[in-house]
Amino acid sequence: MTTNIGCDCGRSQGTLYCPVEVSSTEKNLLAELRYQLNSLMMRLEELQRENDRLMSRISKCQCSEAKEEEHVAFSSAKSEGICQSMQQDSELSISEANINTSHSNDQSEVSSKEHKHSVHVETLSNCLSVEQAKPPGQYIATHEYARRYVALKITYFGQRFHGFASEAQMEPTVESEIFKALERTKLLIGTRKNSHYSRCGRTDKGVSATGQVISLYLRSNGKEIGRGEEINYAMVLNRVLPKDIRVVGSAPISSEFSARFSCLRREYMYFFWRGTMDISVMQKASQKFIGEHDFRNFCKMDALNVHNYRRHITEFAISPCNKWSNDDNLWAITIKGSAFLWHQVRCMLSVLFMIGEGFESPDIIDFLLDINKAPRKPQYNMAPELPLMLHCCEFQDVNFICSPDARRNLQEHFTNELRNYLLQAAIMEEALHCLQTIGVEETSMEHRKKKKGHISLMLRPTEPSYEERRAKWAMKAAYSRPNF
């Protein structure tokens, strides 16, 4: 059986319509090819819809290579004219007799597109898996905003904080409040872990600072330094920080900078009331700390993580402040050094106050600095934390700046806080004055509480030495090691 079909192969040249006889076998073959071509057309449409969907998601992906694959796959599918060429009239041309060749070419082309699409999907899935691995919270993709490595200078009053660092799982800490503000203002790029964060010092619970420095990547206007206006980090953060924490300056820095390891000198200040202490003796004794020494007997030892206890003190000064209370003068101690051990400042001052009170000889400092004579630290209490302050941290070629508006707001804020403290001091003075109007019951001297006698540091119980602590840790590690 044969049938006649039209051929339009000559229409473009103005030739006449010519009938062609096709057998039933060829007709079945043409129907099968038509079905396969329709299937390929539907597959191409599915790929195009999938590319449209992935384009909206890949714009949030940091992988530029995936974006290029997306663009190539989408452009190829969009520009391909095969979809339109496959939809013809019901009449088939004689060229369909050779459709098997063109079909194989189209199928290879579609296979190539499917391969590109599979690569594209695989790349995108890798990017999405990285995004899903990040912990929840305020996250700003790095490709959406420009970023800059910045050092922030921070002032805080530590009375209500459990130290600066937030690693001890105690809240609140100064560090945790700073990161809450960074997330709230959307200045944080990514998470703390990938922000290249570092801090200059770890102050203890209750310790304040006027010169703490941290460094990390923050959102930026993306303009070159000195050209255009950068984000006013102090103004933005101080709007949301608690009143006892303030950013007082910022500085652009290089990516090699570390707030901890790039610091040249750290300076601490400690305020105290003179009382009955001999300042001249204290000043002479304090000079024994200057220089490089092993301060393991003047710190809280961390034998597991710290193995070098030598530190260099460059300055140790004791000077009066222009403040009085009940004929007692306020004094300040300034200590400068390249780095300090855990609780080192408070331990040094505790021994120095014992010397000022006359309880210890200045030679006790020489004794404790000689680890051959004193391999174990005697037990003694540290100086109180409230009067201690991290005054400043010095760096090379780092110039902190503060805008006029931010400086004016800071001055107003600190002035108001000072006035509030003065009001509280006035209330305390009035409470002391009221005590004078109340009679005192006379008691015999026998019922008065006796002051505890001082025990010499050389006679006190001692803590384990560094070597003993290390041996203990090694023994624990040996017992906890599984036996095979």
C-alpha cells in the first residue's frame, strides 16, 4: 500500500507541489520518529523550566562557575530553534525519509544539554549544601555586600559582665553583646567563625576597659579608603549596644592583622585608696617586676595550654590621682608590657599591696620570680577586679578614627553616665551622714572581731608546680586512652 504526501522542498525556489509515494513501513517509521521528536521537545521544555527555577536560586550562590554554567545552559536552550522546527504541518516532506540522520544529531545535542544541566545541578547542590551547613542566625552572603577588615576600639564597664570572652558559657559577656549588636545591625559578614575575628585581650569578670580592640570582617560601602564615605560603625553599633559598652573608634586594616598577635604593648591601670600603705616602699618594690621574667608564681597557671611563662614588663608606675575621700587619696598603678598571663596583673598587685601594708618584704618579689627557689606558687588571694582597667592597646600603623557626630554622642553619653554615678555617690554620702545621728551601743573590747593575722608567703601552702601539673595531665590521658 502506498500513499501520496506533499513535499515542500521546492517551495522556496517557487517549484510546484510534487506527490511522493511512501510505503506503510516508512509511514510507521515516520510516526515513530515523530513521537520521539515530540518527546525530545518536551524534555527540552522541562530543562528550560528547570533552568529558570535554578537561576533564581543560583543568584544566591557564591560559586561564579555555577553561574556561568547556568547562563550557558539557559542561553543554549533558549536560542535553540529545534522546538519550532519540529512542529510542522501534518504533511511531511520527502526529507523526512532522511529524518533518522537529523534525529541522531538532535538527540546528541539534547544529550549535551542534559550533561551541562547535570553539571549545573551538581555544582548548585554543592553550593547549597555549604549554605545549609552554616548555623542559623543573621547571615549575609559575602557576594551580596562588599566587606572590609576593620579594627574596632571598644570601651566597656565590666561590673555586670562575666568577663570579655564568651567561651566560658556564662552570660552576659561583653563579647556576646557585641556580636548581638553586629547581627542586629546586619554588619556581620557570615558567622563569627568565618569573619576572621580576633581580640586583643581577655579581661576577667568585673574588669573594665577603655582600649580593648577587636578585628573582623564587616559589611562595607565598598569604596576605596579615602574615597567616599564608609559606614559609620561607631554610630551604627552604639545605637543598639547596651549603655555600658561603646565603640569609640574604627580603623581599616590589612587581612594579615590580628588584634591579639599584632599588638605591640598593652597597658593596664589599677585604682586604689592609699590607706595605711607605704607608697615609697611600693614604688621601689614595683621596679623589680620590670624586665623579662618567669611570672608563673604571679598568675593562674594553665599548664595544659600555656608552656611559656616568661613575659616582659616595660613600665610599672604608681602615681596619685586628684581625688580624695575622708582624707584618703586615690592612687593609680600603670603597668605596660607586651603580653600578660591569666590573672597576672591582679596577682602582682596583691603581693605589692602586702608589701605596702608591711606584711611582706620587697625581697619576696625576687624570691617568687626565681623558679629554682620557688618552683611552686604560694596560695594567696588576688587583688579585687573592680578597680582594674585595660587602658589601651598599641599597634603599628593603625589609626582609629571617630566621626564628629559619633564623638559628640559619646561625650554626651559618658557625661550623663558620670552624672548618674555622682548622684549615686551623693546618696551614699548622705547615708553615711545619717549614721552619725544614730547612737552607738558601747561594747567591751573583748567582743570586737579580731583581725586575722598575716601568714608569710614563704610559709603558706603551695600549689602544684608546672611539671607536676603536666605529669598529672599525662597520667589522665594515659588512663583515658582506649586499650586495644
